[in-house]
Amino acid sequence: MNELGTLRPSQLIFTFGIGSLVDLPNLSAIVLGLDDWDTRYCREVEEDRLVVAVQKRLGAQMNRLYLPPIKLDSMDKDPAAPAIGVPVAPFPRWMRCSLCDTLATVESGVFKLIQDPYRPDRTEYVHQGCLKGLGGRAPSALSVRFLLACREGHLTDFPWLAFVHKGNVPCRPATLTLREFGASGDASDIIIKCQTCLSERRMSDAFDPDADFVCPGHHPHLRLVEHDCQEQAKAILLGASNSWFPTALSALSIPRATDTLGKLIEEQWAELKDTDDLDELRLLRKKRQKFQTLIPLFAQFDDDAIWAAIAGKRGGVQQGMAPPEDLKLPEWQVFSAPDTAARSRDFELKRVAPPQGFETFFEDTVLVERIREVRALMGFTRIESNADFAEATLLEDGRLTRLCRGSPTWLPASEVRGEGIFLRVREAELSAWQARSSVQQLQKEFLDSHKAWRTLRKLRPPEEGFPGIRLVLLHSLAHALMRQIVLDCGYSAASVRERLYSRQPTEDGGPMAGILLYTAAPDSEGTLGGLVELGDPLTLGRHLQQALESMRLCASDPLCADHRPDTLGRGIQGACCHACQFAPETSCERGNRYLDRSVLVNTFSVRGTAFFD
């Protein structure tokens, strides 16, 4: 294997994960499944709550989270160092000569792979037999930009032979060409031609609504074919945004131990959990294996105390004392009582007064001075997003393409550290607002839109998972405040994320009504302190006031203000758009759904549903 480029660990969760297509300088590649990963160079990430939540969907055999394999800096200077990284394979397998327009597969032998050991980015396929080659140099072969995909997660090469011959393939072997006429790149200007029988067809026919493609059931990232797919395949472009939608779960690291030794054991559990007995612990400390980096931390404790703490934690996990599957409830309980929360290297809270001028709406603000988030990739979908999985309890329905051929025993994960602000809405004010007739009517509109969205995607029952108007309010407030604070805190819009805590009093663990805005970027932006600084009551009150004022008028008004929740299943939004409410996909927990600025303030079109009157 040869190195082709670099990716950040977080990109392997949200952008270029398993089954996605990576656009390299000279070819396109697909990220292979977990069966092809080398875990010897992966570091384990410890987060019990997230593991238990994932086990609910994938099974009890899934018991580890690993960071992607990372090459050390010292290996760049060693020519004999092994190739470390995430494996990829060329895909699509069909390529086109950049000069003579010949269309053929990688396996046909028409194209040859050329690798540069000193410049990995120059790796490419060339057409050595091209009759139009200049100066004896073979022209580059480029990946074709058309594929087939279906809603079950299958992805396959476009059926060029069957397409150009309209289902009947009399020419075997056939010589195909793909030629573009004009500079627009439109599908109607692309003609596929068989040089053997002179049949030709325009590419625009593949995108016709009546085009009927049978899905062959290919999973190229697993080298697997499922022959029983009943979905109709659709032609998509190579760089289409709907070719890969990740399904990820995340959890915040909340310390449960209160004593110093217990906190150290929790922080270093990934290193200590495989220790079998007291004798092994003594031997490791004596030989300084595994403990060479931990000795300074445990210097004040003897072997018996350390082993007792290890056995106590392991025994709690084995005896069913593991954290619950509910990811949000333990976090809500900690943020609701910050004075009693345990502190650790990755978690620290501080209570301050509520935002000035909004004391009637909010409880005390909680400044999250340190926070750690672990995210795990569970699977993915194609063509359509599966859903918005805010909690593990919503994972029972919907499609989920697997990451390996069998049942996974581990998942790729990433961990990030940062800071945040937690705001808790007063339950009495929220209950009174929800009781208004105008608000109940708006909730009915959102429910109808929710049903239509699920019905269009064949999710049953259609009303399941409806979060209620309470979440619409919290979600809209979070987006309005995020857009405002990034103007002053110094972070980019994609570096600030939301975490919503919304449950009715009648639900398990309820009532909940709070939002956490936090930085969770894997670089230095996550530790600058600019977000916590804005938690000062006077400063936060000013930003809240400005955020609400900006929601009264949108650059797209009156079209934006007139928009109501859609009943055709295309989206679940009220008065919102890119100019006022939408946030980057990695920052939003609900995929920019369940938003309506009319629940915050009065707009041109709607009055009577505003929480902040």
C-alpha cells in the first residue's frame, strides 16, 4: 500500500468516513471497511456511556472505540516504516482517457497505475496506448463522474454497456467513448458511444425521472454483493452531497468518581483495564511497562490501593453497574447541579448568574470551562439521510449501512476537547408558553410535517420520534445564539456546536429544557477560552438581546417569514432559511430541521407564538 494523502481524524467521522468517496488529486477512491483496517496503530478511546449506547443497536460484541491509525512524525524520516493509515481503493472502477475519451475499467488493462514514492499526490492512472499522446507521454486517465446508488446504501459503477445499448449488450468486448460537447458539462452535452456497433446515447437519459435502473446490491467498501435489494437505483454524480450521510453518536465525558485515585483510574482506564491481577500490576510498575507515562500520576499511591480501584471499576461494569443507554440524562443531571459535579482533567463547571435582562426566562448560567466529547461512527446511508439521532433510543428504525462484513467489535471514533456555555430555561415559563392555543396550533403543524417527512421515507409509525414544540424553541434559540456569538468569540461558525436537552414532564427523565453551546474542534480553537468569556451575565445578556433582534427581520423576508412547516415531506422547518437560522451541518444536532424563528420573536407574518415577548 502507498500513501495518497492526509485526513484529520474528525473528517473520518463526518466527511470522509467508511464507504465515502475521497477526491484525490488524480483519481477518486473509496474508504474501505473495518475489515481492512490495521488496529495495531490505533489508540483506544475510553467512554463507557457511548459504548453502552452503541451496543443497544449493534450488539454486545461491540466493546471498543479506536482512533484512526495515525503515523508518527518520526516515521516520515524512516523509508522502511510501514504504511500506516486508512485503506482506500480506486472507485469508480471505470476511467476515461483525458485525450482520446476512451472509456474502460481499471481491470481491463487499458490504463496503468503510475506511482511516485516521493510525491504520493502524483499517483495516477495513465492511458499508455493512447493514439493522441503527445511527445511519447501517456495522458492521464480520470475517474468518471457518474455512479449508481440506492437508499439501502448500495453503490456501484454506472452500467455503461447496458446503458448505451439500451439493455441489450450484443458487443462483447466493446470499445466505449465518453465525449463532452460544449463547456457547460451538462449531462445533455455528454454522449456515450460504442465504437463497435456505433450505438450512442446522451447521458441526460440516465437522469430522466422514468429511468429504471436495477440495483445490483454492491457494497464496494466491503467487497460484498447483496443480490436481494428491492430498491430502485438512481444515477448520481461523483461529488454529489447525497452520496454519503454519516450516522454518528456522541457523548460528553462526565466523571463519576469523587476521590483523586478514582479520577485517575477513570482518566487512564484505557491503559489499565487489561491488567489481570495485583501481581501483574506490580510487575508492570517494576518494569515500567505501560506505567512509564503513568508513574508520575500514581506515585503517591501503593499497589494495593491502585489494584483495589481497578478491581472496583471493573467489577461495577461487569455486574451491570455500567452507565445507562440514555446519553442525555446523566449530562442533564450534572449541568442542573453544577456545584455538586465532580471535576476532572476533562470536565469542570462553574455557576454564574443568568443573562442580565433575561432572569425571568433562564436559570443560572453554567460555564463549562473544560469539556471532552467522544464521537463514534455507527454507519451511514446514501441518497437520503436516515434521521437525526440525538439519542440512542431513536435508533430502532431506519436504514443503516454496516461498516464491516460481520458484526463489528469496534468502531472508529474521535475525541475533542473544548469549552462551552449551558443555558437552562425556566420550566414554569416554558409550560405557560406551551399552553397557548397559538403555540399548540403551531405544534400541530410541525407534527403534520414530521409525519409527512417520515411517510415519504417509509418510516413507521409516522408520528414516532416527534420532539414537540419545546425542542423547536430550544433549537431555534441555540441557532440564533450561535450565529451571534461567533461574531465576538473568535471561533468559526463550524467550531461551535449545539447539544439540546428537551423532554416533556411526562417523559422518562423529564422535564428537560436546556441548550449547551460548546466548542468541539480537534485543533487549538477548542481551548482558546473565548466562549466561556462570553458567559458573563452582562455580556451574555447583550448577545441574547442582539440575537433575538436579528431574528425579527430576515434578508429573505417576507418569503422566509411566510414559510410554514411543509406537508409534502420535503423538510420540517417553519420560518427559517440560510440567511437567518441555518447552521453548518457539523454544528447542528438535528440537520437544520425543527427550526422556526417565530417561536422566539414576532415576525411579519406570525404573532402570538413568541416566547420572548
